Amino acid sequence: MRTPVTIIGAGLGGLTLARVLHVHGIEAVVYEAEASPMARMQGGMLDIHDYNGRLAVEAAGLMTEFRGLILEGRQAMRVLDASGKLVFEKADDGSGGRPEVQRGDLRRMLLDSLPPGTVHWGHKVAGVRPGNEVVFADGTSVEAAVLVGADGAWSRVRPLLTAETPEYAGTSFVETYLFDADTRHAAVAKAVGGGSMFVAGPTPGQGINAHRESGDTLHAYVELERPLEWFDAIDFGDPAAAAARIAAEFEGWAPELTALLTDADSGPVLRPHHTLPAGVRWERVPGVTLVGDAAHLTAPNGEGANLAMLDGAELGQALAAYPVEEALAGYEEAMFTRSANPVDESVLIESVFGGEIPEQLQQLFDELKPGS
């Protein structure tokens, strides 16, 4: 069976592409390994940036729906040191350019904007053959006129274009949740505040990030710079023991910070960081391309979901405006250029702090730089 624009992966990048194509009257089909939209949790909060992610939402014609998802007050920010001392605080006055939404809500918005039957659930890809033939785990296959890999870090489509594979970046997150935080975890809730909290450790590669999600939920990412073998020695099947082992690396930190591990209501989940080589490119292969992490995987930096959506939007707009090969070549060149030239630090500072970085915060970051 030969399909039209065939997208592998129903994440934010693939769904944004499908939606923009739909806006322009172009048929697309999405194949997703998960059995249903609710097969697993869809991650936590995302800040959608006005210079990339929100451009994608506009291209998808979904700004009204998007505004309805924004969680007010979540752009507030607190920076603490390991003792729990407040280093910097910024309130959410409604003027920031990084509104916060739940990833699951954003994905649902995109799914609801597509014609019924666009996404084919329960289609795990076993491999992709030259000629854009996609083979599924159940033995069935489709041949795509245009094939787009939106299938993340371990993309099955990527080998058609490049032999590059992700490598461990040297750091990992340990993810936890605390529920009913204001009543059951009051000290932790106070430390986190109404938006996000960042704690820089006394040495590089050690920190805690947390944010307040919808309702009364705190979501934390505890970062450690350790080899994978170090984490392999921890039994994450024993949540209490695993949390205690990770917390031991934060000895001397304020208890309201380490409680994000020791008092968590969910077992700690290991999230290793992998990256593709910086600036990875490939020669044009007819009828196939990649978006998002499949194309330019990096360690978490706040840009991944935004860039995946922008990739999807720009690819959809290109396919609507030009012949297929011209569209794919133009999209890839712009995407390669963007990947090789990350957002300038001054732009990030402006988007986060609304101006120059505060002196006391800059001093803290300087102290944490290698060699300081």
C-alpha cells in the first residue's frame, strides 16, 4: 500500500506537521507505536517560546485553543542555593514570552485538530527499507510517497539518512512527583513557589529543577553527572532504596530540597541524557526527512519540544508551497542551519529574565563554570 505524507511518531513534532498539512489541504497519516493517546504519561510542563514553539502554534492555526491551555502564574521563577537560601526570584506578571502548558494537554490539542483516523495507534516500526518502505512489528508494511521520521532519539527512520546514533551525554535526570503538595509537602511547596525552581549545586553537574504543575502537583528533575554504570548499580525497582541512594549524593543540602527525592509520591525514574553530534547533517535522500529529536537530539535545554514543533510547522509549510524535493531540501537546509546555531544566550536571557541577567544570579552561574 502506498500512502501520502507518512509520519512516524505522534509526538509534538509529528502532530504539528500533520496539522499544518491539514490546514493546507494535504493528506497525512501518522503511525504511532503506543496503543492509544493515554498509553503513558506525556511528561510535565513545557514553556512554549515566542521565537519558535509559538510560531508553530500560529502556523497550525491553534492560537485560541493554545491560550486556553496556559497555566497562569507558572512563569514565576525562584533560584535557590543548596542551603535553601533564595538567590533570585521573579514573579509572573503576565508579560513573559514563555507561557507554560502541560505537554499532555498540548498533544491532545493537536490530536483533536486532526481528522479522525489520521493517527494509527499500535503500529510499532520494526525497520525502514530503502524506497521508504516502513515495516511494522506485526509484519505489515506501507510504502510512503513522503516519509518523515518524527520518532525521537532512537529513530527507525534516521538510518536511511545517516549512520549517526545518540551517545550518552554524561548527565542524567532522576524524575519524581509530589502530589497534594501544599497540604502534604508544605515546606517543599514553599521552596518551589508558584512556578519553577532551580537549585545550583556546589559543583557542576549537580542540581535540582522543580515546577508546579496543574492542580497541586510538584514535578522534579534531579540532575547528576555520573556514568551510566553508576546508575546501573542502583535498583530502581526498589523506589525507596533508589531515592535514598540518589539523595545521598546531596548530603548537606536543605531538607526541603532533598525531600523532592525522599518524600516523593512516585518512584524515581531515571532519564539518561543522550545527544547526536552537534551540527549533524546528511545528503538529500529522495522522499524522506526527519524532525525533532530524530534530527537533532540534544541534552535537555528547554528548546527540544519547541524546536520539534517548529520543524514540523516549517516542513508542512514547505510541502504546501513547493514540489516535494524542493520542499524537503529547503526545509533541511533551514533546519541544519538552526541546529548548528543554537539560540543566542542573550536571547535566552531576555526571554527568561526580561532583560540582563541579575548580578547575583550571574555570579552564581560563574562560580559553577568548570575551572572556576
